[in-house]
Amino acid sequence: MPICKKCNNNVSKVYECDHTDDEEYCKECYTELHYYLTEKN
């Protein structure tokens, strides 16, 4: 199973994009990151 780069948990699906520097994040960390990015503007 993939491991989230941010929280180090085993997850069933990972997400990555330019914002994560192509590191694999779980859904929760990925959502949190994007929420932070969109709210900060």
C-alpha cells in the first residue's frame, strides 16, 4: 500500500500535484493542503 509522505500512514489511494512537489499525499493531507492554499488568498 502507498504511504502518505506527510503523515506517513498507509493509505489506499494517494494524490500528488505540483503543490506537493510530486510527493504522494493521502486524501486528508492533500485536501488540507489545497484548502490552506485556496484560503490564504
